[in-house]
Amino acid sequence: MEIITIEKTAFKTLVEKIDRVHEELLRLQNPVKQMSNQWVDTSDVLRILNISRRTLSKYLSQGKLPYTRLENKNFFRLSDVEAFLASGYGFHQTLNS
């Protein structure tokens, strides 16, 4: 076995770089959480949820998915879309009615 010695400052620098790489890997594992303050438009939501425009319109009119309207265009927070996904799209309510 070989033993390598390095200066304390070089070791600290190396550990800091490894920590930054680790943080970046964690961020890349769950990009939606990192983008939770970002906004997406209707076409992005349709792709994320894999639903039609009519279904999205129904969810919006029922108040199931919050949005902001700006210059005749709807925008959605990614965190709200993620919460909507976690809730099961509201399907449990339509199956029981």
C-alpha cells in the first residue's frame, strides 16, 4: 500500500471540490425541486401531465391547478404542477362521483 501525503490546504481544497460535485449530483437527481420557482406555459404542462387541452381547461375551471395569466397566456409554477402530479390529478374524485 502506498501512502501519499499532501498539505492541509490542498486537502481542504480537494474536499471542497468533492462536496461541490456531490451537491451538483444531488441537484441533477431531482431537477424539478431545483426549478420549483420557475414557470412553465400551457404546452409544457400538457406534456408534463400528458393530458389534452380540454382536460387542462377542466382542471383550471375547477381550481385544481393554480395558474397566472399574463398577456393572454397561462403560466404555471413547476412546484404547483409537481404537487398536482402527487395528488393523482384529481382522478380519485371523479371515480367516486
